[in-house]
Amino acid sequence: MTALHLVKEPELQDDRARLFARAEEISADLARRGAALDAEGKPPHAEIARLKSEGLLTALHPVEIGGGGLDWVDGLKLVRILARGESSIGQLLGYHYVNSQYVYWAADDPDKAWDLGAETVAKKLYWGAAVNPRDPGLTLTRQGDHYLLNGKKTFSTGAHVSDRINANAALGDQIANLVLPTDRPGYIANDDWDNIGQRLSDSGSVEFRDFPVYETDFLLPLVEKDSAPPVQATFNTPLIQLVFVNFYLGTAEGALAAASDYVRTTTRPWVTSGLEKASDDPYILERIGEFRAALKASAALADTAATAVQSALARGRGVSARERGEAAIEAYAAKVNATHVALDVTARVFELTGARSTAAHHRFDRYWRNVRTHTLHDPVFYKAREVGDFALNGRVPEPSLYS
């Protein structure tokens, strides 16, 4: 294990400030190019390369291995900032954070987790995943001194841009948890992501065809299919739900910012308003005030939930199922609220901008399309039910890749 070195608090604060400043700069650039990027809908190789070069991919890794040392509260704020510029890039950053950080709390060998983290920082690797539980599983078969992986996953966000992928596969009656490099023969990222939103999320299907797997690729020892994972290893679910929360809100914040700029520069005052500028229209001002208040409240709820999950995760292997469940409920309450707020704001910004803003080249509809597409990832009413069951009956959700 790499030797630790001391980092002074002012240095950490300076690094944090630099990361946030870089995120703001990247977000502003994405916002300027957002309509064109959405129209193209290509895998965002250049955008991920910039996240690598600016240090955002390693922001949550320990400073002892060259990472930024940020906690989850800050990491999720970075997701929200990037999503203001382009929703898919916010999603991709958040997914990478969960996928790459998962090894620290899931691996039973701390040295292996540390080595994977150090390699990720040194090589600036982007992490994806192929673990959608609703797809048929991947299968491993032994081939001499290694294994062969075969199967297909319908959705794998970051399919083309990933350097590493978390994957689960069946080996007989057992399950293997794997970390796989995507540059081996047999990994195929298909060009079949053609949804109405999140067009840069690179979320098409992936196939593994006789993909070679070695013992060093196993993150955990083989486990029985019905065995329950340690509590700490289940934090990927509340954290990925908080990624959803924050890029939904960032997308809506971006929509409101774009609409406000359009009102200031382009929207004409209504003929009976008696006003010279649309930006003085009291009805537009009222709408903007409502939207801004709703977004600020939802962001505050998101930050509170992130603090709760961060605090529970920090208990390490001593965290109880009840503590995990109570923290997860905070995340799911934020998910319910952010879903409704983001869908409302992204759909209603047209009330501010007017009929001419529906011209196709503006692509203002992309904000709503992005939120609408991803909020169907798992039905929000199931999250609301879990929150209600906890409030009424004191029950916490059974851990799964959705709860």
C-alpha cells in the first residue's frame, strides 16, 4: 500500500476551489455548445478527455494517491454543476464516481482497492458498468488457466468512453464481481443508443464475446447467488440515486439559466403588457421566482441527503442495515422531489421564452427530454412508496441495485 503523506487543510481547500472553478468553466463551455452536441448525439470522447485532463475524474480519490480528496457532498455538487451545461456529461461524471469509488467500500481486500484506485488516478481512467439487473446475466466459463465471459447488456452508460467496467457474471451457481478493462478483445460497444434524451450519455448495449477474464479481475471472491452482500457494499444504490437527483436538478438549473438569458436578449414583451422589455413582465418575473425557489429548495434537500449518506458510509464496516436504510430514505426523498421539480421546470420554461423559442435550432426542449428520459430509469412512485413506508411503518428498503 502506498505510504501516506500529510496534506495541509489550506492546500485541500485550494484544490477544492480549483476543481469547482474548472467544473464551472467546463459547464459554461458545454452550455454554449449544448444544442449542437444534442443534435449530433455522438459518444462524448472529447468531453470525457477534458474531464480527465482537468482532474475531475479523480476528485473523490484519496489525496495520498494523487486524488482530490473531496467527499460525496462535494462530488455530487460537481455533478450538478456539469449538468447545468450538458445533462449527459453530469450523468457520466456521477456514474464514474460511483463505479470507481465502489471498490473502496466493496472490496474485501483493502490493498486491491487501493491499487485499483492508484491505477485509476495515475492513468486517469473512466469507469463504467454493465450491471443492469433487469437484463439476462453475463456468464463465465473456465478456459484453462482463465475464464471466458459471454453475454449482452442492453444498457451500459459510457459504453464507448469507459476504460474500466464493473460487471457481474454467473459462474455456475455462483456470482463473480469483476473489474474489466475495455481494451481487451471480445468487448463490443454497439451504436444503438437512439433515445430522445441523454443523447451524449453513450448508453447503448455492450456485448462480451469470449472476453478473457483472469483471477486478477475478480474484485471479490465468488459468492452464492442468493447471498446477501455486506451492508457497506450496498451504498452504491443510494449514491447512484443521489447522482440522479443532482443531474436532474443541474439540468433544470441549466434550463432556467438558458431561458432567462433568452428572455433578456430575445423575448418580446406581450402586446398588452405596456412594457418595453419582457424582462420587466410581472408574470415572467413570477414564474422565474417560483422556479428558482423550487430549485433552491430541492438542491438544499439534495445536499442534506448527501450529507446523511456520506455520514453513514463513513462508519465503514461498522454501519448497520438500519443506518444504511435511514440514510437511503433521505436520498430517495430527494429523488422524489427532484424528479417532480426538474420535470416541471424544464417543461414550463417555454412560458418564459415564448413561441419563437420553440424553433428547432434552439433545442430548448432538450432539457425536458433529458430529464424525462432518465426519470423513467426506475419509476419514481416506487421511491415515493419506500419513503411513505418508512414514514408510516418505520420500515427501511431491502437493499438491491434499485433500493
